[in-house]
Amino acid sequence: MAPAGFALSVDTPRVDEDETDAVTVMVTGDTGHGPFLLRSVAGGGKRGYIFALNPRRREEKQASDQGVGIQDAPPGASCRRQAEADPPEAKMTEIVPLEAAFGAEIRGVDLGAGAGAALMRRLTGALYEHRVIIIRDQTLDEASYLGFGRQWGEPIPHVLDHMRMPGYPDLMTVGNTEARDEDPKIRNGAALWHTDQSYEETPASATMLYSLIAPRQGGETQFCDMAAAYDNLDEAMQRRLDGIRVAHKYGRGKRRRDEPPANPIANDEQDRRVPPVYHPLVMRHPVTGRKALYALGHGAYAIEGMADDEAEALLDELKDHALQERHIYRHKYAAGDLVVWDTLQTMHAATPIGVATSKADSRLLWRISVRGKPAVHAAAA
């Protein structure tokens, strides 16, 4: 595997000092990711290729300031961590609301330098206010990304254990570049509205996706603002929903006509790990106290103490209400985007995508879901 922030040394002929180019190569490793776009920088008669996942950052500065910074590769052209020259403390300069129904972009943050308590308080505050935050131009490896994820809560290894990342079971790879992604049930198994871990006793409180490769077209994640959806119910309906509990089971809920099935449970052992559970239909946020409709996606299948036909009609009515365009934001990824969303106040769905044929239509993201409060809030509780 060759994540962002790594350099790859390649034997090439001697080149001019100011020569740069871009090439597409297939890099193979334990999980066989690729292809990747590399940016070439030259100096001292050698050429070093840096993963160009953040085109507005770092490559040219490393080439000019550090005299290329090439490391000789051992046999097999293995990857080593690229030296960093970032400041020791990450600083956030702006929280900018998106030109959309909800969501915000975070500017001036380099998570590779770490996220201290002050920064995490601002990030969590932005998330709880805007439901989705986008932190662009990040360069992270698995360990630093997982470290950031742990600051939001306890990472949750996915019940589909065959989907976990080798060596990092708290992470999943999501996309269309791996051999398993040739199966549309896996590749598009999240292209239906859902809420992560709603089928577990203690559901996820936040999920994040870090984009390593983004296609030129497609590959968006759709988000639904369930807090606004609750606010936009009439008072009579809000009163009716008080105290209702919904049954959840992985993949058991009713799908909309255009939705594919969820990435399937692979065996009986996985199924036994996620028995049916109940959650409130209206969830009060554990930090802010704000109310939101909760988890009307593929896991919700029944209502406690209600006849099945009446429960199905109510869940359908609420889902149709929530999925109005005024409650939807669609995020178009750029490589280096790190998107975090509040799973207690949103639903989300991937956009169906085909198998990758080149970098232009490749999609690769790393996913982390967590439960519980962020450390900065848990410590204050």
C-alpha cells in the first residue's frame, strides 16, 4: 500500500534540475491499491516521485526547499515516509459555511501536524453546528488518520470483517480500485440511505472518509440533515413521535425503488454479532441536546408496539419527508479531502459507481466510524 505522504524512489536516467512531470502508475502492496498519480521532482541526477494527492500543496515546496528529498528505495521500490516540514501545531483559520443547505469547510488546518484540544473543540463545535465538515488538502498515513479518528471517539471495527483494512482493522477502504470492488454488491453496497452502526446497541456518533483518489465525475457522498428534517415537521407530528422506538437490523429495512441492497452479511457469525436492537426515532444529541430524526435507512424495519403496516407507513412518510432536496447536500471529493459527519444528526448514501478503468474514474477512500463522545467533551463531562 502506498498512502499519501510517502515517497517512492524509482531508477530513472539522469534528468534536468527543473524537470517535472506527472505519470500514472500501479502500486501494489498488501491491499493492491492503485492506480496513483505521482508527481515527479528532479535534482542531483535523481528523480523522486511524490504521491500527488494534494495538488495545491507540498510537492513543489519539498522539491525547492529540500533539494528534492529523495530516499533510495530498497529492492522492490518500497515506500518510506516523506520528511515533513510542517509547523508542530495545527491551526484553524476559518469555518466557512457551504453554499448548500448545511455543512461547512474548515480552512487553514494541517492534521498531519496533530490536532490539540483547542483545535478539536473548534472542529467538534463546527460539526455539531453544521452536521458535516470538510477539511481539505490533508496528507495522512493510516496511523495519523487513525490517531485523528480516535480523538472523536472509540473506533468501531465493521461487522463485515472481510472489509477491514489489513493491519488496521478499525479502518475500511471504500472505492472501486480493488479486486473485490468488481462485485457491485461490495462496490455499491453503501449506495442507499443509511446511518452507520444504527444496527448496533451503541451506534456510531461520527464517521469520516479520507479521499486518496477522486474520480473526475461521480463518486459523491449524499448527506441528509436529520436535525432540519425534525425541525420541519409540524408540532403534531413531533408530539406523535415522542417516545417511539424503532427496531434496527443490518440490511433488513425497506429500500427505496432505486436503491441497491446493502453490502451483504457474509456468514452466520457476522449475523450473530448484530442482533436486532431498538433506538429512539427521535434522538437527542448527547452534546448539544438538539433533537433529530434518527436512522430511517436500510436498518429500520419495525416500530415497538405498532402493527407492521402502520409502522411501515410511518417510516416511509418520515423518510420521504427527510429526503426532500432542502435537506440534502452532495459532496464532490477532491483528493486530500477529509469529510466528517455527525451520524446522530444525518443519514448518508454513496453514489453508484463503476469499476475503475483509469485514474480518471478511480475512487479510493479510507473510512473510520467511532462511538462515544470526543475526548475533549468526554473529559469535560
